[in-house]
Amino acid sequence: METRELRYFVAVAEELHFSRAAARLGIAQPPLSRAISQLERRLGGALLERNSRGVTLTDAGRVLLAEARAALDVIDAAERRTRRATGDGAEPGLVLVSKAGASTELLTKLLDAYAAEPGSVKVEVDLCGIGQQGPRLRDGRADVALLHRPFDSVDGLDSEDLLTEGQVAVLPSSHPWSTRSQLRMADLDDIPGLPPMRWPSGGGYADGPGPEVRDSMQLYQLIALGRAYALLPESARAEQHHGIVTIPVLDAPEVTTVIAWPQHSRSLALAALVRTATRL
């Protein structure tokens, strides 16, 4: 199969309409229809059902849609990483993606230690929103990521564990419980006047009825305003924010910070960065 055919098929399968798919691709409808028919003949069966009511996917079409998306993601990622490796007219480097406000101390030590290594390359730091590190690593926008299990998935990636820690409840400093020295998970079910945060899709955290949070700045501000609480890794205590307190939750599940990268990577610069991280 050709990547062009896969892109054509994905457009039709997502639009479920040949004219809209053709407009999206910037081509005429007849060559699009011919390309899909040729793909069906090559694969030996119908991918789409066409009738007066419109277009639907067959079972085989649903399989190909999932596989084609994955294949095209890999191809796009390969192109992005190759362009970055050639420098794209600039000095080659690495892109490290991390959740904004997370693992700040570890990230600072890692960047300083790696920069001191002979032959180190420039590391661009991409600070993203909650749950966005994995997708950016998988689609080639980043070369390496700091992830946090169990919230972030490392499926399909290579990784090394760097740090395991407990969790803390982050509460408004004005809350009656702010003077407590410790809490347990059972306590979090009924914190007076404070619902747990509602996390974005793909964030990996358990959803709550509180306000939806998109990034760490918004998270801490909502907590300081007394709108919600959050359960975060213990390293959040290093973040100095006015109007909040952190209280250890003794029986909270542990969180492991990992450094992760695409499987089968052959980047020597990436290997050196990972070695530095594991040494730290």
C-alpha cells in the first residue's frame, strides 16, 4: 500500500463522505473514488459500504482505519525526527517534552548535567499541558519525554525509571484542614467544601466533579481560590505558590517519574541524555 492511498482512505473514513474528503485533500472526487476502489481490489474486499444514505465502514474498513492512522503517525514522526536530526538548516538537537510544573528540580539537574557532557547537543524543552507528553513523543514532535506512571502510559515506548515518590494533597491554605500533618486516601472522599479536580481527557488522573484544569498554573490558582483540591506527586511541594498547602497522603499510590523515548531509536545524543538521567 502507498501512503497516499492510506491518507485518501483515512480522509474518506473520517468524513464518511467522498465530496467532503476530496475537498479536505484538495483533489477532485473521481480520482479519490478510483484510488479507494483500487485499494479495495488490492486488499481483496470492501472497506466502505456506499448506498443512498451515505458511506459507512465495513469491519475490514474499521481495521484499516485504526492501522492506517497508526502507520501514518509513524511516518509523520519519522519525517519530523529526520528533519530535526539533519538540523533543518540549524544545529541538530533534541526536543524534551515535560508537563509544565512537574519534575522541575529533576529537569533542571538533568539539563545542567547533560550540558556538561562532552559532545552534548542543544536540548529544546517543550513544557506542555496535562497528558500531552505521550502524544507529542509518539507523533515525533519530541524525541524524549518525562512521564509519570501510573498516570502516563509508556506502552510502545522504551523507558527507564528515575524517581519513585509518594503523593500529597494540595489544599487552599485557608481551608480548615490546612493545618493537618497527614491524611489518608479515605479522607479525600469527603474534604469539606472541596471537590477533586476534573482532568482533561487523556490526563490519566481520576476524574472529579470540580472545575476542569488544563495546566499547572490554572490548577494552583483554582486551589488557592478554594474551588477544588488535587492529589499530586510529592515533588509538587517544591512548587512555591501563594495560598496553597501540601499535606502527605500516607497510603496514596506511589508515582514513578520515567524518561521515555521511541523504541528502536539510534540517536547517540538521546542515548547520552538517557544515561545522564539514569546516573542522576
